[in-house]
Amino acid sequence: MNIKNICCIGAGYVGGPTMAVIAKKCPHIKVTVVDVNKDRIAAWNHEDLSKLPVFEPELDTIVQEARGRNLFFSTDVDKAIDEAEMIFISVNTPTKTYGKGKGMAADLKYIELCARQIARVSKTNKIVVEKSTLPVRTASAIKNILDHTGNGVQFQILSNPEFLAEGTAVSDLLNPDRVLIGGDTTPEGTKAVNDLVEIYGNWVPKAQILTTNVWSSELSKLAANAFLAQRVSSINALSELCEQTGADVNEVAKAIGMDSRIGPKFLKASVGFGGSCFQKDILNLVYIARTYGLDEVSNYWEQVIIMNNHQKQRFSDNIVSTLYNTVSGKKIAFLGWAFKKDTNDTRESAAINIADNLLNEQAAVSVYDPKVVEERIYADLDYLNSRDSEENRKLLKVENDPYETCNKAHAIAVLTEWDEFVTYDWERIYDNMEKPAFIFDGRGVLNRELLNSIGFVYYNIGSGIIE
Ligand code: UDX
Ligand code: UDX
């Protein structure tokens, strides 16, 4: 089949950028991204490109080029399914908040809804591509639904996990390390795999397009995220030891990273990893291993999450103990709320838990993030249910200006590594703070010598306070 029409269900952080890049690179293919959320689709169609629902460097330029030409955003899911030869499922798969597997397993209800809708609407053969990260063997459940509830048309299920990282989504999509496609080894399965290979082949060298069986592909996505998160937890575990022993975690990371077997990436100590994937995918892996009775395997991976939770807790504990064991009524300025720089995404961001811990201590938290909007910050806090939303709004303030955020603060906590933080007028910030003026750099991005010379007491994750 020569694919001319693609539909993607789910216009989120993955579906939106991925389809925009496919549309840019394949002007001969019509790409329609659909979503049940009307506001999200309206935002994707907004004339003002700064209003797109997902902020990613370069995304606006690509959307501007392809939108209306061969890239469309719509809420008419049935129509897009009907027209497409290939349907990507890119809906969210959050951790279950109820029932069996609560707090661990992936909630597949949206995936199932999509499968049922595809089955109901389809009148011609379709290739269904799992883009969402899914537990191993989900493809067989999707196939089962499609084959038993469909209109007798043929479905091929492919797994094509997304490895893009937020903040660098566009460049990751344009120059991926690899594209992974899993499919059935039957002649029809192989053909479907080749159809998808052909699409990526429009810009990705063939040698970087890896084809496997469906289960390997599904598991590889979970495994890749688990390995990446494990590196962060490993360096974070060492960061605590460094602070006790006088070693500097950045020096340790550099020393071990120069071993070509280890490599330098993903060794930056931090306040803890966040993002929609790492925790969810590891919990998912832990749950699957436990389901098969593999307790050692599941306990091994669970430790990555335990370490990450510990890192967040110890960061806020350290603020409280350094500020003479009380932060009650003290203003603590947060620089950054997003889970990493260059994104407006806050899912599982360490800042949320750290704010919550400090609010429990009755601190007056003030937040500035260059891209995260006020409603998002309050929604993140309210979601924890630690206190009512009125109380959250009373205790935590969101500012549009970093200098205002830091004004009269007892301490600053750097929670996201936004580039602009380095360039601030730190003398001015110091002059307007309470003294001693503390900075807790949870990202290791600020200049220690400069800050110490101005008079700050500067704590850096993984080396502590050096005066
Ligand atoms: C993705 C992946 O799909 C997920 O598996 C991965 O682990 C994280 O990234 P993401 O794009 O980040 O999800 O999620 P989100 O931004 O929440 O977008 C999902 C979209 O799907 C939402 O806009 C939601 O409205 C839409 N959706 C959900 C539907 O259109 N139909 C549904 O039935 C459910
Ligand atoms: C991750 C994977 O990298 C990507 O391949 C997958 O598709 C989705 O999940 P993402 O969550 O967008 O991407 O961002 P990533 O760059 O991996 O960062 C995740 C978290 O780890 C962030 O909070 C980041 O700040 C933190 N991190 C990363 C560190 O603390 N130290 C590091 O050295 C690297």
C-alpha cells in the first residue's frame, strides 16, 4: 500500500510534534491529527503560533509551513479514521489511579476506546500504529478488539515507540538515533512494517530504521526509559554521598563519563527526574515483572523510583534544616517549575513535590517559570490534594518577573535549568533579599564563584555548601 492518508489520535506532546514533522517531510501525505479535546485542537489551529498547546523550539515554524497544506488538526475523529490508511494511536496512558494495579500499571482505557472506535468506523483495511508507550503485549489486546468488533476489514498492528525528549522534540524527530518499528512476521505484517519504513525513509537513513517483532519493540521503549532514569538515579545517589565526603558530583560525573563504556550523557545530578514517562514507564515495568512473579527484577527497577523520591525529599528537607529548621512564614523563591528546560510541560516535575513539602512547613512559596502558566502550577498542586485549592493560592504565589519572585526572599531554589537564570543580575537579586541570602541550586547551573563573591550562601546539589 502506498500511504497517502495518515490519522493520529491524540494531539499531545507526542502526537502533535511527531505528526508535524511527518507532514513537513512527506508533503505527498495528508496528515490529520485528531483529539477529543476541542480547546487543544483550537489551540493547534490558532493563527498566533505562540498559542500552540505544546511549546517546543522550532515547532511553530514547522506547523506554519505544513498546516493547511498537508497537516490538519480536527475534532472529527470518525472522519479522519475513515479516510486514513494508517492510524497512529498517541493518546495518554497514565498510571492507574484505581482498582487492580493502582499506582503502578498503565491505564489502557483510552487505548481501548481508540481501538473500539477504529473498529466501529473502519470500512477499509488499516494499519494501526501504537505510538503511545504501552505495556508489552498490548498489541494483542488491540488486535483482539479490532478483529472481533470490526466490520470484517483487515488490521495490522505495529509498534512504533517515540523516543523524542521534550524540549528537543523537533531535532530528535528530524535526526533520530534510531526509529523502531515492531510488527508481525507474517507477509501482511512485513508489508505493513515496510509501509511505515517507507514513510520514515523520506528523511531517516535506512540503517537507522530498526525492525523487530512487536513485543521487542514494546519492551524496548520501557527498557530505554528505565535505563535513562536509572542513570539519573545512580548519579543522584552519588550526589548525596559527594555532599558527605567532600567529593564534587560534577567532577565524578566527568571522570566516569570519559570512560567510553559509560559515556558522558545523562549523568547530571539534579533535584530528581520528572516528565510524563520515566516514573510511569518504570512503574509499568515493575508491575509487569511482578505479574510474572519476577520479584527480584521488579524490586531492582523499583529502586530507581525510590531513589528519585528520596532525592526530592532530601532537597526540601535540606532547605528547611539550613534555614535554621523553620521556613514558616519565610518567602522561598522558586526559579523554574517545568520538569526540564525548554518545555512548558510540568508532569511529575520535582518542583511540585518540593513546593508541597515546603507548603507543609508553612513556607510562603513564590514561583517564576518562563513558560509555565499560573493555572497549570495551581492545577499541579491541587492534584496532590494536600490542602484545599484556596489554601494553595494563599500560600503559593506565581509571578511573571523573576526579580519580583526573589524580592525579600530568604532563599532561592533553582528547580529547572532554564538558560536565562544564569544571565540574571545577581547583585540586584542579592540586594533585595533577606540575609543571609541562600541559593539552593537543584540543577547545578549557576556560577558558584560569582554568587559567593556577591555574598550568597550557595548550595549546589552534589557538592553542598562551600564558602
Ligand atoms: C504521550 C504518549 O502517548 C504516552 O504513552 C507517553 O508515555 C507520554 O507521551 P502525550 O502526548 O505526552 O502522551 O500525552 P498528552 O499530551 O496528554 O496527549 C494525549 C492526547 O490524547 C490529549 O490531548 C487527549 O485529549 C487525547 N485523547 C485522549 C484523545 O483524543 N482521546 C482519548 O480517548 C484520550
Ligand atoms: C524521556 C526520554 O529521554 C525520551 O527518549 C522518551 O521518549 C520520553 O522520556 P523526557 O522525559 O522528555 O524524555 O526528557 P529527558 O530529557 O529524558 O529528561 C527526563 C528527566 O530527567 C528531566 O526531569 C531531566 O531534568 C532529568 N535528567 C535528565 C536529569 O536529572 N539528569 C540528566 O542527566 C538527564
